Amino acid sequence: MLFNIRPLRDVPSVRREIIRLLEKQKPGTWDDLSSFRKEIEELLSSISEFVPSWGRARVVFRIARVQVGGETRAFLDNVELPNTKHDFDLVLKMMNHLRKEKGLEEVKMPIFVQPDDMALARKDGLLDFEPDKILSQLAIVFQKGTIIMVGFVFGRDYVLLEN
């Protein structure tokens, strides 16, 4: 079997691949995100630079749009995983393991940013604002230059899309 998979090399190619995944969803189904198009575009616009580890490692890149006072800001987090072939269950286990190493409790969906992740980032000086609430999120699971999964959170609901 011949696969036509081109590794992602820049921000526009990452955005195009995510849009391609979204366009594969059938209108009116439970995973149809067309009504969240504006929020998705805002999340995608938060990706300002291509991180070199996306092309060579297993990475979970997370974006949370948060409300701070009356304005909206983005919290970005790039988590490199050990160099093994990952399925989604292994990614969840590894992300929870990393949370435990930081002294945080396990959560059901650790690929998404949790409030305690941001509190720890603030405590460590990696975040210079105190978020009021999380508005929306995007999680991208990279595996050596390709996207294997994309997840979105809007309110309390999430959707995972496999590539």
C-alpha cells in the first residue's frame, strides 16, 4: 500500500491539515464543528510558529483560549512524549503520568489544558496572567511530522478527530 503522507513543515501546512480534518466531518453529525468555525479560526490563529519538535518527535500541542478580565488570551503548551509509537490510549496514559510527576491528579482527558496546568505554569513563571475561565481549546497530537489526532473543547463538550 502506498501512502501519500507529506510531513508538515510550517504553520500553514498544520492549519491546512486541521481544516482538512474538519471538512471531512458530515454536516449535522455529532462531530460536525461547522457552528464553531469562528472559534476554530481564532484557535488556529494562535499558532504563530512551527515548533521543530513537531517534525521529529511525538508531541501534544495544546492551545487554550482563556478570558482574563475583559480580554481573551491564548495559553500555549507543547508537551514532548517519549519516542515510541503512540496510540491514543498510550498518549492519555503518558500525559497523566506527566501530570502525576508534577504533583497533579489524573484527569479523564489530559490532552486538554486543565485549570491546574495553568496554575502550575503561573507558579513556575511561564504564564504572566491569571485566567478567569477557559473559553475553548485545541489539542494536536503530532507523531513525527504528521497529525494523528485533533481535539476541540467548547464549553464542557469535546470532540476528537482522528487523521
